[in-house]
Amino acid sequence: MRRARAARRLNQSELAHRAGISRQALSAIETGLYQPSVAVALRLAHELGETVEKLFGSDKEGAQQRVEARWADEEVPAAAAQRRVALARVAGKVVAVAQPASHLALTPAAGMLERVRRKRAEVATFRLRNEIDSTLLIAGCDPSVVILADWLARRRSSVCVVPLSCSSSRALDVLVEEQAHAAGVHLRDPASGEYNLASMRRALGHQPSIVVNFARWELGLATGAGNRLGIRSFADLSRAGLHIVNREAGSGARAALDEGLSKLGLAAEKIAGYETEVNGHLEVAAVIASGQADAGVTIRVAAEAYGLGFIALREERYDLAIRERESTTEPVKALLEALNSGRFAREVNQLFAYDTGQMGKVIARIG
């Protein structure tokens, strides 16, 4: 950063003033004694005409390395989605095995529900109290939550991540009902074009909460591989013989579809398959990949995981709403530490192609 400042003939006082920090803070940043917040890093990058990654990315931290590993096949798969692998040491040697981008799997559970009475449940569990206290519940529809779980596990964190897959609207309901630590939301306000804040304020009211950015992603129309039907926009969804798969009411994808159809003057009942609903972005892609539908609204990473065609419609901001009183608990602290890690941001960016430039930034405070 010092070199970038010198190249623009700025002294420390000038750059510090432009970035809204003290000269002492800037000096500490340049000498590596202080790690700036995301907001400060973004302002410095803007003033210097550089990316945050170039200014603050460590060559050592998060850098890729090459390893030799045993591989069962003779060739490298052509499709990027088929080149994902898991690495492990077996019989003293590193091996690489295919790791599907998406697949159905049984999930672990903390226990078995035995009785419910007046909204109180009795659960038979083998989990200890500290194991329950260190479980992080995240409601929402982001498939990359698996990366967060993996990140914490690799750091031997005691925090266990449990994703609650649901729509953005339902995620906010779950948060309000105190059934989750964080709610992931991507809901656009048609009137202002702003993402998430209007919906969060309506749901949370005066309950003190923080809104933290996770990433930006591309929402669009997924089609069959190769898009042989030549689908280009929402207008094509009314064609005879074409069927779609839809997301549930309250989801960001469903809202985007409804908004698009409304602008074109297309009635939902005229769209074949509109009533066919699934819960989740990957589920939309899976239905299309199986040939049961020709198109559906989802995010790019879901389409690419199944090798589908994808027509980008817009970029969206995916934020997490978190109750302020939960911010000091062990699970939420682990979540916030991950979101403020440059290495974690780079992993999510590389593996899911999300824009993580503002990951960890507090977008707003509610209540």
C-alpha cells in the first residue's frame, strides 16, 4: 500500500484524510501492525485506484499450492463442475477423489423428537450441553453455507454449522421466532430497488439487529444443457410446450419471476409449471437437469453445478440479519470472524464465483 500511495504522490496525512482515518492508523496499516476494517480497506482502495485484494491480500495467506496426488482416472474431466476433488492421505499417500458439486445425502441430526406439548419439545439426544451451545443455525437459501461449515471444521472450531434451508421470507420469520442465529436474505424492494433492508425492517421492527453482507451473486434463468430451446428471457416462458419449475412463495427467486412476468403483462397461470414449487436453488437446477422442466429462476452456481445453461438477469446482494444480543455468543462470533477473514472470502469467491468484496461489512443496523 505504501508503494501505491507513493506512486500517486500522496503523503500519509493526505491519504488518511481522504479515507477518513488518522495518520497514525494509516501508518500502522502500512507497517502491518493494524488490519483495517472492510469499510476502511474499501475507502483506501478507492482512493489509490487499486483492489482490496491487491492492497491487503497476503501472498502467503490463502495462496494456492500444488500437490501431487493419486488419481484413479487417466484424464482431467472437461467440465469444471467435474474437476472438484477431495484430498486426503490414505496409506501414507495423498489421493484426490472426485467431489460432486451437488448431491443428495443423509444429514446428521442432534437427536430424535419424542414429545411436543404447548410448543415445548422433548428430544432424545447424545449431544452434550456445550455441543448444543456451540451449534450455529443459519436460515436461508445459500448453498455456500457448506463452505462455512468446512472452514470452521478445518480450524478445529467447536462450532458446528446447521443450515436451515428455506426462502428469504421464511428465514426472517425463523429469526423473529428465535429459531435461528442468522437469516440469509436476497429480497429486492421493487419501489426503491434496494435489497433486503425494507424486508428486514418490516420483519424485525424495533428488535436491535445488524445486517452483515455475505456476498453478491448472479440470479438468472437456468435452462437445459446447451439451451437447445433457445430461451433468452422471461418472455420465452409463455411459449407452448415449455415448462418451468418455480420456487416457493417468499423466496427471492419467486419474487424476481413474478416481477418479471408482471412487467411483461404475462399472467402466472399462463406459464406452464408455475405451480410446480421446490425449496432451494440447487433443487431448481436438479429438476431441470433431470428433464422434468425446461427452465427456472436460480443462481449461477446452482446452474453450473448441474452443467446447465444460464441467462443472467441481475446481480443481487445476499445479506445476513443477526440479532444484536446474539453477536457475543460463541456461534455468532465464529460466523463473524469467518466473514471478516480475507482467506475465507477468497475461498467462497473461487469455489462459488460470488463477489465477496464486501463480505463481513455491516450494511445497516436495525432497531
